[in-house]
Amino acid sequence: MKIFFNTKPIETNSKTSKEVFMTLSQNDSDVWIVNGFATKEALELKEGDELFCIPKASLPSSEVLDSMMRARHTPKLHDKLKKSKVAICGLGGLGSYIAVMLARSGVGELLLIDFDSIDASNLNRQSYRVSDLGRLKTEAMSEQIKEINPFLNIVVQNLKITKENLPTLFKGYNVVCEAFDNVESKSLMMQNFHKFYSSPLVCASGLAGYGDSNAIMTHKIAKNLYVCGDLKKQAQIGRGLMAPRVNICAAHQANLVLELLAQE
């Protein structure tokens, strides 16, 4: 029987996945993956099955990691994501977590846009650490993503989006995420983006405070324009931005990006 082990074709007389792993695995702590599913059960082998054996504390090669993610996400979806380009405008509470989720999902290229540096007030809701204080958000986020998936292509723009640079920033990108924390920048994107681009724009509005998780939803506002949030609870005195609702909204945006890329 022909199967694949860590991307390489092999011939085996084994009846189960456990028999193969017991022969080829080097350590009891190795991670065993069968057709994208992590298990140490003795599963019946079939022609063409994909098995991966990864040392628990090691990063596999680019080829093995890609094949493993391809099996986990299903080949058709993974291949689409790998060829896709997504821009994230703003790397605060929303954008930093959108970037992390899309990196974990295998989106091939991420454009990270921000002009700000990290301060202590960001730590309550953004994907940064004390050791990142004072660093540019683009720099810290690029480093964090490379620690998650070093094989992605990361493009950085340290700038503020304006009417002057908006027409050229996003050429070639499949989806753009707006993740700003001020009304003026949000309005600039929502009012002007589709004058220059036909790709989807995924925005956010209304995610302050805590509780009321199910009120955060994904709304289609117009062709290729989406807004995630409750559309009501903006940050103000006495109702600030807190990690749970910000993360829920970021997950809505990232999930919608994957859905739009899958449909292309």
C-alpha cells in the first residue's frame, strides 16, 4: 500500500496508522497526525493516506508544515489561502488579533499598516507584551507572526492612511480590513476605498465595554462593504475598550476574510 509520511511517498504493509508510527516515530512525545487529525489511535490505513510525525518541541520544515496545514484545512481551501493577500489597516486591539488569526490560518501575504508605537495603555486589549513597549506596532507584530508561521510573506507600511496614498496602497490585495480606533480614519476608508478598488472592505463599528457578546455580528452594508460589531457601543468616557468584545469583533472580521477568500 502506498501512503505519504511527512510528505514523502512510502510503501507499507502496515494495517493501521499506529503500526507505521511505532516503526518510524523517534519519541513517545512526537505528535502524530493522520489526514489532518491529531490522534494516537490505531486507525485503519487506506491508499494515499497522509501521516505526519512531528517532534513536539520542533518546527517542521516549510514543506512539512505546509502539507500538514493543507491536510487540516482541506487542500482546496488551503491552496486558496496560501495564494491570497490581505491588508490590515491599524494594528491595535482589532488589527493585531486579526493579523494573528489570519497568520495561523495560512493566508500567504499580510500587509500590516500602522504608524504608532506600543504603550502601556495598549496592553489591556492588544496582542502585545510588556517587552514590546516603545516598539513600532508593525515591527512587533511582524516578529510575533514570524514566531507563529515563519514561512508567510509579511509586508510592512509605517504610515498613516490619507486621501493621497489611499489610491495606491492596496493594489493586488484580495481583501482589506479596516481596524482603526478613530472615527476620522474609519470614515476616510469607508467613504473613499471603493472609488479605487473592487475588492471587499471589512470594517468594524461598535465593540466597546463588556458583556452582550451575541450582539456583535457581521453585517453586509453594500456590495463589497461589510461591518462587524453591534453598530452601537462606541468607546466613550465610562465605557472603554476591553479585550473580550474587541477579540470577538476581530474574530468576526478574520472569519469573514476567510469566507470571502474561500468564495473567490
